[in-house]
Amino acid sequence: MKEPFSFERGRIVESIQGRDRGRYFLILEIQENQTVTIADGYTHPLNRPKKKKTRHLHAKPIVVNLETIRPEGGKVQDSDLRRALEEHGFAVKRSLCKEG
């Protein structure tokens, strides 16, 4: 099945395979052999991004410009990734109590 949107830097993607299935991420880097580096600012922060194959991701129609994501300038932080995902309606549903 052909993906309707291309995988590019800043694209919001949903994981469809693995233990992070159903979570949303931003693509940080495109690598060779059909893999990308993704982060969400929660489980996979910028200092520990996840490598994932593109066939395990579903691309969304929204692309975030990572160069201008920080309004006051400077280096992109995890809070910027979380805010960008929330602004576009892909917020992580977090509970105050631990299930288990």
C-alpha cells in the first residue's frame, strides 16, 4: 500500500506497530534503507530519539517547520515538540494516576 503523504523532516506520524502503537511523533531525520528518527518529547525525547521503519508508521497531513518551532529562537527542546503535537490535536492522553 502506497503512503499518501511523503516522509519528510517535521511530518507528524502515528506509530502502527510496536509497543508505541497509537502514539504520535515528529520526524527528526530521514535515514537510508526506509528508516526515520522520531521523537515526541515524552517517551522519546530529543536526546534519545527512536529509529523506526517507515512501513511501521502512518504519515499525517501536517508538517511542522522545526526551524521555526521555537518562537524566541534557540535550540529546539522537548517542550516544543510536545506543544507542536498538542497544537495540531495529537496530544498524549496522560493520566495522573498510574494504571497497573
